[in-house]
Amino acid sequence: MTARNIIESLEKLIKLHKSFNQLAIRKTAILKANDTEVITALLISEQKHIKAISQTDKERERAVEEFLAANGTAGCKSSSWDVQFCCSTNRSITC
């Protein structure tokens, strides 16, 4: 497993978060206009974004765990702080 999979997941998360942020900006304008029909459609789109972000983050976690296992740091958690700690100290931690 290479770091490429992790990078691709992070790039996808960035795109999803930017798109989600644009929805929030649109939502503010729609709320000010009190357009309930458009709000309903926007809420559905928000839910789809949330689901995609969650799924992509799980993929990122798996990619990090596989990368760590392949590079001799198995047992490290996949959060960025844990990975950073494990890589800098070359040891495992439990949370």
C-alpha cells in the first residue's frame, strides 16, 4: 500500500468539504429568502454530502491503517494526530 491512496482520499475529502461549504453559503441566502421548497432540496443534497464525506473518511482510515501495517507501524490508530505520533516516535499507542 502506498501513500497515494491516502493522498487521493484526502484530495477527495477536500473537494467534498469545499462543495459542502458552498451548500452552506447557498443555504444562508435561501434561508434569508424564506424559500422552503429550495431548502428541502438543499437539505437532501447536504445529507448526500455528509454521507459521502463519512464514507470517504472511512476509506482514508482504511488506507492509513493498511499503509501503517505495510510500513511496520501496525497497531497505530488512523487519526492524523495518532499517525503523526506513531511515525515520529516509531511506536504504537492506544486510545
